[in-house]
Amino acid sequence: NETVDAVHQHFSNYRLDLASQAMYEFTWHEFCDWYLELSKAVLQSDVPNEAQKRAAQRTLLETLEALLRLLHPLIPFITEEIWQEVAPRAGIDGETIMLQPYPAHTPDQQDQTAEAELAWVMQFILGIRQIRGEMDISPGKPLPVLLQNASAEDQRLADAHRPLLQRVGRVESVNKLDGNAEPPPAATAIVGDMRLLVPMKGLIDVDVEMARLGKQRDRLGADLARSRGKLQNENFVNNAPPAVVSQEHERVSDFERRLNQLDEQLQRLRALSE
């Protein structure tokens, strides 16, 4: 719906470049990158649930058919060819895509709650992929994940979407770390206020991970020094808008918090290497 709305606005302003960009971004990054991958957790599940599978298949078909109609003015020949195969499967009886209605924006079909939940799932999976990439862990190796500073809502989302996290994120287990428990040496990713911890014992080269975190710490230290320098400059404090000065104070606090987190990780790594 958001993409359709954006495309209509760009067409009305004769911005075919922006219209095509909106279509491309949705097709590649939303539909292919994410929805197809998330659908596999349902369609290829070992636990048979025919109703969920039919719902996922129907959504895939309906979205693809509507997307072909949206793309048709810009790439008419390939969309016609694909539509001829998709339309019968979607239960649409028509001679050509050219005579089908162009997609219209229908705000009442948008679901902000669902969007927020899936944004959380995507951030979780991206966090795990970031850890894999930085630690050079095989994409197929299931990883245990501990949730630190997880809220009740974080725990609810982790439980509700566990199959997606396990299948798409290649997560072996998801467990909440008790508030008073000492976390093991672990690689970390941030999702909101929550930290995803992947215990490192047996997974990584400790020296390489310490070098990686050391580089992160150096960059954060440089950013912190720059922000502190601004706040120690009377010309900046007296002449900059209050909102800008306040933002700089917030940046200092954020940099300090992240540096403390990195110092904790480095300390745990040193203990792991002893």
C-alpha cells in the first residue's frame, strides 16, 4: 500500500525515476529479500499446517500479481509474460494484463502492528547476520542466542516468531538472560534496548574478535572526543540552537554507553583467552 501510494504520487508529478525506484525497492528488498525468505519458514516447515501454507501461498500469488500490474507501464513485455503464468494460479480470468485495473492505494488494509513486529524480526535476523559476517561464522551453522535487557514485549515477539528466527536467522535457541546473571563472553548486536548475545566459546578466534572490538572502540572513542570537544567550545554552546546542543549531549551519553559495553565485552574476551 505504501509503495502503491508512492508510485501514484510520483506519476502525478511526472517523476518516472522516483516511481521506478519505489517499485524496485519494494520488489527487491521487501518482496524478494524478506517476504520470500520468511515464507520458506512456513512452506518448508516440518510441522504440517496446511492452513498456514495456503495462506502464505495466496499472499505470495496476490502480491506478485498486483506487483506485475504496478510494474507493467514501465516494463510491459516481461510483466505480460509472467502475468500470463501467474493470473490463472491467482484465480484471475483475463486475456491480458493491459486490461486489468491498475493497483489502487487502500489505507484500510495497512496493519501498523504487523509492520512493527516484522521490523523487529528483521532487525533481529540482521543482527545475527552481522555477527556471522564479522566473526566469519558459516551461514548454515545454528547459533544459540541470549537476550539481555529484553523487555516483556521482546520476549513475546521472540516466542511468537521463534520459527522465523530459527529458520531464516539460523538460530539454534533463544533464551532470556536473567537480570542478575553474568553473561558469558559473547558477540553482541543491538535491537532497540535489547542486546543479542552469541556465546563465543568454541565459535571464534578470540584474538581476531578482540582486534575487531578494539577497532570499534577506537572509532567510538574518536567520535566521543569530537562531541566532547564541541561541548567544551563556548562558541558552539552559546551560538548553536538549544536543540543542537541537547542532541550533542545525547550523542556523548550514547557514545559513553556503547564504550562501556565494548569494554565489558573486551574484559570477557580476555577472561576467555586466559
